[in-house]
Amino acid sequence: MRSASRKQDQEPLTQRLTDGGFRFTPQREHVYTVLTERRDHPTAEEVFIRAKKGMPEISLATVYNCLDALVKCGLVKQVAVQRGAARFCPNMEEHGHFYCDVCGSVFDMELPAGQGAPVTMPKGFTVDHYEIAAHGFCPDCGARKKNVETIS
């Protein structure tokens, strides 16, 4: 029963890879699983560190190649919220990202639904998709900042 369930879970991944011109490999499956287990927008290096725990033989180059294939197949988004390393997001719904300027964490942000564009577009422009990032403080860093300001 477990193997039948696992096979059903693989079918969308297998189909999307095939449709994108890529073969299904255990490495691609493993990298995809690493990304979907924790939706914290890791960098390629962070994915590599996590992937090594479950697949010690995987190389950094393989992780980069897997991420590239997953992005090209529309299974993962590459996100750039600052000048640092790109991050990867398995949430394929239309959404924005909140970047904490203190701890560097990235969080998904819902965009207004059913209200048209979340920003006013110049006349004649058509939006294909959004890459919106907000910057500030996450609740933990905001609380620490407030405590420091209160003490000062």
C-alpha cells in the first residue's frame, strides 16, 4: 500500500518533468521533497545541506541542476528578494514574499484576491505574473527591536 501511495505522489512530478523535457531521477525527486518539506525559501546551498542528509552522495552541482530543472518545469519558483543568493519557493500560487531585514527569513505573502492588480499598472501594460517583495521585520525580530528601543 505504501509503495502504491508513493507512486501516485510521484506521478505529477514525473509528468511535469517529462512535459518539460526532463527525465525523472531520484535526485530530482529528493531535491523537490527537500523543498516541499519546509517552505522557508532556502538558497541552493541550504537545499544542498538538507539534501545531503537523506542522500549523502548528492553533489552541489547536481542540486543546482535539479533546481534548474524544477524551475524550468514550473514546479518551483526562483525568488530574488535581495542582492544575495537566489532562493527557491515550491508555492506555485500567485503570491508575494516578505523579507525580514534582520534575520533574513523569507515568508509567503498573500496578494489581494479578486480585486484586480495589487498595484496600479501604466495604461496599456499587461501583467503576466507578479514578483512582489516587502521588506521589514518579522514578528520575532520586531519584538526584539522594540525591546531594545524600550531599554535605550
